[in-house]
Amino acid sequence: MTVDVPEIVRTPEVRLSAAETALIVVDMQNDFAHPDGALFVPDAAKSIPRIGELLEKARTAGARVVFTQDWHTEDDPEFGIWPRHAVAGTWGAEIVEELAPRPGETRIHKLRYDAFYGTPLEHLLRLWGVRRVVVAGTVANICVLHTAGSAALRWFEVVLPEDGTSALSSFDLAAALRQVSFLYQGKVTTVAGVKFS
């Protein structure tokens, strides 16, 4: 079976007010982004330098930075869907060393794919006066998409840098980009295309 991918609208440059924008780095944890991880996403390693650039831009501009972490109990029902991964307090649940959060940066321990579900993320974004979120990380069609979609449903504008996002397959990446750009009216760009002011 052949599937035609509908056109994905890409925006070469997106200018963002740092005061009203948060960068959300989704699940760049050892279990997903390190070769020894339980659910290693091969393309995640390639996205690490791009996300590092994005972090540097956001930090320099003074934009809020949020890291999400899958954070499971030993008997989490999700392990009936996926193999055991990102168990709270383990090496696998920690963010890869190259992207380690700085003191004072927010970590959201999430229960499922969506970083807003059962967490204080929306409350924090509202307190900070955030209107736009840049969402990057892994896995594109799972935790990245559900977090971006949940943000859009809460009327945050969404920006997704394609080269700062990884997936298990090119189909999965294309599906996520299509949903973000079409269904959620977000902007798909590149790390270089994200400009803070």
C-alpha cells in the first residue's frame, strides 16, 4: 500500500516574543535518546545538537524553558502497551547529559503522552504570561504530538522545529507534522527558523 502525504506547510522563519514564549523539550531522556535506552529512538541522537541550539537561543533571549519527563511507577499500566521504560528515579528517566536542565528550569514529570495531562504545566504557562510554545523532542507522533495538540486545544500558539523532533519512522514524523500544521494550525519550521526577540 502506498500512502500519499498531504502537503505540510512549512514556515521558513518564525519570530517570537521571548517574554510570551516557552520552549518545551519533550522526553529527551536516556531511555529514548541514548543508544543504551530501553526504547531508543535512533533519530533522537541526531536531534540533540539541534535542540541544544534551540535551548541556547531560548536561554539567551530569556524565554521560559520546560523539560518534560516520562515518569512511570514500576507497575504502570502503560507497560502493557510499551516495554518498561522511564521508571521514576532511574537512569533511563533522566534527561540526556547533553541537554541537562540548568538550575531553576522547570521539569514536568508526566504520566502519559500529553505533558498537560495531570500536571501543572498549563497553570505555570498562564502564570508566566506565555502565549506561544515551541515544542521539540521525541517521539514525534506520540508525546510531541499529544503535547503540541493539547497546547493548541488550550489556545497556545504552537511552533514545531522539524529538525529538533525525532520519530521512529519517516511516516510517523510526517504524520505528526501534518497534524500540527493542519489540524492544530501550528507552524512547522526549523531550529534556525526560530527567532526570539
